[in-house]
Amino acid sequence: MTNEIKEILIYGHASGPNPWKVIMVLEELELPYKHKLLEMSEIKQEPYIHLNPNGRVPTIEDPNTGITLWESGAIIEYLIDTYDKERKLSIDTFPEKYHLKQFLYFQSSGQGPYYGQLAWFKAFHPEKIESAIARYEDQAIRVVAVLDKILQGKEYLVGNRITYADIAFVSWEVTIRKMIPDLDERAERLYPNYLAWFRRVSARPSVKRTLKLKSEAMA
């Protein structure tokens, strides 16, 4: 199948977690792609903002369908709908199909923004605002606790098998460990279901390949 498909172009930035979660899906589906790494200054300027007026990454251009698409959650849904004909990462039965979307939206509206704000206030904001750091660390841990509760007695989020819902969380989970260095230690005691799931999904070859590519891009 992949021999018939032209390379999908994905625009990203070395450190940003959102492009890498899309790349994990591309790797899982064994789709050919080219990753164009942009500098932060390029993301806010032409010609890139002609593709993505929001000035964020990722954006994809798919020559197989002619679509240009931004927002990582929408991109993942597109890749699944267009290319996951064998249901490697998806489930088409009711209600699982909608539970998958539920977790993708939770990742996009909950995990990503809270983790991102913690990273901003802890590592990048010019002033150290302890109340903001405390708020977003509390919210990050709340997300972990929610995942832990959902994963009670389960190996994966939906259908007890790997899906795009699980994959979507990984790149931000890797990133947050730089902001909360003792997260695994805390999770061993308080959130064991979450920790086992994170380690299980992180051990997948597609995830390992993607994280290696990220490490090389940041070197």
C-alpha cells in the first residue's frame, strides 16, 4: 500500500510535542512522510502562515488528496479516516468510535494546554510566577489522576488495544517529565495504572523511532 502513496509533508519544530504525536501516527500506519523542521521565527511569517494562519505547528500537505490541514487533532483524525483502512489504530464499532474521539479531544483540550502552560511558566516565562506554576502543575497532576482512574483494570484507553487515542498522549507525557522530574516516582505510589500504560505505549517501536528522531532534531 505504501508504495502507491506519495510522501505526506509535515511541518514541525524540533521541541514542540504536537508535530511528534502526528509523526507517531504516521510511523504506526507506515505512511511515507517528509518532516520539514522550521525555526520558531519561520512559524510566524510567510510563507508558512499562508498554510497555517494560526502560526503554529504542525501543518500537513498531502499530495495524495490535495489537502492542507492544521491542528494536530484534526490531522490525526484525517490520517485515520483516510489511511487506517485495516483499523490498526482505530475501532469502527459503537460506542468505541466515539470514545476514541472523546480521548483525542481530552488530549487536545486538557492534557496539551495544561502541560504546555506548565512548561511555559516553568521554563520560558521571563518572570517566575509561583502561583501560575503551582496552578498548572496541579492541573497536570489532575490529568494524570484522571488517566489513572480510567485505566483501572485496562491496558489501553479504548477497546483494550492500542489506538490513536493512546498514541496522541505520549509526546506530551514525555515532555512533562522535564517539568516534573519526580513524576514517575509519584506515579509509582499514586498512579500505577497510568505509569504502566505510559511505559507500555512508550515501548512501541513507532514511538521509540519518533523520540529518537526528536532527540536528533534537538541535538
